[in-house]
Amino acid sequence: TQLLEQSPQFLSIQEGENLTVYCNSSSVFSSLQWYRQEPGEGPVLLVTVVTGGEVKKLKRLTFQFGDARKDSSLHITAAQPGDTGLYLCAGTWNGTASKLTFGTGTRLQVTL
Amino acid sequence: GAVVSQHPSWVICKSGTSVKIECRSLDFQATTMFWYRQFPKQSLMLMATSNEGSKATYEQGVEKDKFLINHASLTLSTLTVTSAHPEDSSFYICSAIQPRGGVGRNNEQFFGPGTRLTVL
């Protein structure tokens, strides 16, 4: 079973601050996704990265995929209360087809 | 497009009873669906992979006789929690993928809104 460690587990910041969430694995991903989940709802896909070194931007969110494809980061600029939620990375590996293994999660709280 | 629904959205049952949760792909055909379980303040854990017309594949540690999965059509998979106990209380989430060429790319999974099960 593949393990994805996320850090930090919990983050409480004020509106306007920047933050970075990390996702690490000991194995090479074939693809990695980032999701955001709000309480009582299913996760919503933010981005998929597949190429080592890839950087994708989604408004104030910047996603990086490590060169070795074993780690990824999510950076949020000027956080807003609407960014509050559970951020999950999820990866697939060669030989596991479309099966996703989710990371341990990072709970973000943005206050005014 | 690519909407997945679950029914019911929440259910409360007595210990020892069975509960069925439905997962439907509303606007696409899903050859594969996945069932996840999420305990409070934890991440999603994959329980099983459900393929239309064949037996589900269960993850290690998941009892197939307790969590019965039926994927009878390309738009519906059901999860039945048999003889539920309080420790089965959790948030159950399904997802569905399309065959290549569909809406999703890279076998993207489309997630349902989840079903909260509380066993008394």
C-alpha cells in the first residue's frame, strides 16, 4: 500500500497570508491530483499533474510537481476565508490503473 | 457534465440492520466506480473497485461479505452495509470514471456528494 504524507496536518491563518501544503511519497507517482473537500461533501478536483517539474496555476493557487515525481506542493497566495477546507493530494502509480490513494490531508482554516 | 449522485445523503439505522447506498452517474456511463470511507477528521480510504458486470475488487482489510457491492448497470453501483454496527458509522463516498474519450482526462474520477451513515 502506498503512503502519502501531507504536511502540515492543520493550518490556521489570517486572511491575506500565504501558505504552502506539501505531499510526499516514497514512490514515483504516475499522476498526482489535488482536491479540496468541504464538510459533508465529496472532494472536488483542483488539478492533475503528470510531468516531473510541472507547475500549474489556478488563480491564487500554484501547484508544483517534483522533478522526481515523488512530491508535490500547493501554494496559496493571499488566502481568503473561502479557501477554508480539507486539502487532499491523491496519487496513482504504474500498475494500479486509475486507483487513487489519498494523502493524510491538510485542514486549512482562514479567518478574517 | 460528469455528475455523480448518491442516495441517501444521510441515514441513521439501528445496530444489526442492513443499509444500501446508491451511487449513480447521471450524465455519463461509468465502467468503473470506486467506494471510499472517510472517518471524522481523516482522509478518504479506498474500500473497493466496482466494475460493471463483474465482481468488485476489495482493498486489504475490507470485508467483502460485510460490504456488498453490486454494479448492475453502467450508471449504478450500490454498496450494502450488512449487519451494521456503530463502528461502521462513517462518511461513504463513491466516484466514477468514464472510458477513455469521455469527459474526464487521465481517468479522472468524478466524486459523489457522500452518504453519512450513523449506526446507533
